[in-house]
Amino acid sequence: MPDTLPFPPFAWEVSIAERPIPLQGPVADAEARLLRDLPAADDATLLRWAAAGDRRAFDQLAGRHLPMLYRVALRITGQPAEAEDVAQEALLRLWRHAARFDPARSQLGTWLYRITANLAIDRVRRVAAQPLERAGELADPALGPEAALAEQQRQALLAAALAELPPRQRAALALSYDQGLSGAEAAAALSVSTRALEGLLRRARHLLSARLRGGGT
Amino acid sequence: MTPRRFARLLDIHGADPARWPQACRGAALALLDSSAEARAMRDAAAALDAALRSSLPQPDPAALARMRNRLAHAVAREPLPVPERRLLRWLRPLAPFGAGALVTLMVCGLWLGLPAAPEPDDILGAPRLMAMMELP
């Protein structure tokens, strides 16, 4: 058996041998997904990819929105463990809903805020709200001992006052002040009118101010 | 702008002028320049804003990583997202009309199903007929 061919290969044989075998079907899809630049993609693109079954794209999207959803849930529930559950549940619902989400009908951020606020409010209604667990530990270390103690007491007062608020008022504070949403956005997330949102904010601030001054409502 | 309106503005939007509605921001800032009472109200609102800001801790990176990990596991166990059926997608905008039509149908059904109240003539008809037959 000779080691070399007795004649040179035809040109078409060489071209076929050098041509890469095109991937098809699920393998090609998987490779295309791996090549996607997830950090550079915007939310709408990530959601479209997630809707097509790309779990990595969804993980990227979740990483972007998880901190803010957690903070909204924490403001409303006052409990880190509950807030974690709420934020995860909201994003899990987004995964289930991804293929049906219509960006023309609602913005992703507003939709997520609405789901998170509703889940958190439901939880608070089942279990009475508690003051934030970490409240009182947040005094600035640069303060002197007396000032730090006064700050801790003020934070404890505020935490107790926040726990007194109805959950919808806490949700209004979370969206308007903590997240910095406009009145229209926060109202849409809470499914209320702008005027009703203003009422929630006013009542919440009145009670908090009164409690910080050491008075009643 | 009156102090009363300014107080209402602070109650809703807080002490940060950037959050005040554009339409009344100029008047509110002018009142702040001219009124010590307004400045005192603004300072009280700013103190509450600061207290609210510091009362909400930033999420711990370890906690965020744990949440993201748990979420990824939950998503891995979930089936792939299912697109809405094309027919339902077309029909969804009509849902309010569909609900209205359903309510109308139910009302009509109830109305037709209720027995009609008997006319007074029908109730008294038989005895009167008997009496008239006995007269001769």
C-alpha cells in the first residue's frame, strides 16, 4: 500500500476537504448562542433571546434587574429573606412570560416593578410587616459615640414608622423615592392614577415626619 | 406659590428640586429664596429624604450572587417559554368587548328566564267568569 497517492488530488477534492462542515440544527443554534455578546445587548434583545429559550441571556437580564427588584421588595416587606423570595419569583414569572411579553404594550421595567410590588404587598398582607432587620446598624462610623447613638435611635424610629405604613404606601415610597421613578411610571407600576399615587406619598410622609418628631399622626 | 402649596409639593415630591414638576419648579425656587418658612419646610423634608435613603441598605453582593444562582437553578428546571397562540394574540385587544358582551348576554338571559308577573285581569279572571255565569 503506497503512502502517497500515485496522482495529485483533483482540485475539487482539495476544495471540499478545506471547506468547514456547516453546523445545522440544534448544534448550530447552541453555537450561535454561545457567540452572543450578552453584556453588550440591551434589555429588549436579551428578552427576545430568552423568549427563544436562551437561559444565559435571561441570566444576564436577571443580573441587571435583581438589585433594584430586591430593594423594592425589601422596602415593602422589611425582611431580607422575604425580599429575596419576592425578587426571584418576579424574575421567574418574567421567564415564564418571556415569549408573550409585548414591549409595545408595556415597558419591561414597569412590568417588573408591578409584579414585584404586588408580590411584596401580598406577602405583607399575609404576614405583618417588620421593621427593616438591619435598621439601627447603619450609623456612620465617622460620627462620635453620642451622635452615632442618636442616629441609631432615629433609624429605629423610622424603621418602626415604616412598618406602621400600609404596604401600598411603602410601595409608593419605594418606587418614587428609592427607585426615582417619575409619578406616571410609579403610578403605572402600582396600577393607580397619578393623583392616587400622590395621596399615598403624602400620607406616608406625614406619618413618617410625625413619628420622627415623636408625635402621633 | 403659597407656603401651603409649597408644603404640598414637598409632601409629594420631597426636597430635591430635580424631582419637582417643571411647571411649578420656578415658583417654588423663588419662594425658597424669599421665605424663611419655606426654607424651614424644605430642610425638614430634606431630613426625611436623607433618613429614608439611609434606612434602605444596599444589597449585599454575596446575597445578590446567591439569589442569581438560585434563580438560574429555578429557570433551568422550568420549561422553555411558550409563545402566545396567534389567535389569542389577535383576540386579546377585544377582551374588554368580550367581557361586556358576556355581561349583556347574562342580563338578557336572566331577564328572559324570569317568569312574567301575572296581569291583575288574569288573577281575577276565573272567579269573575264564574260569577258572571251564575248571574242568570
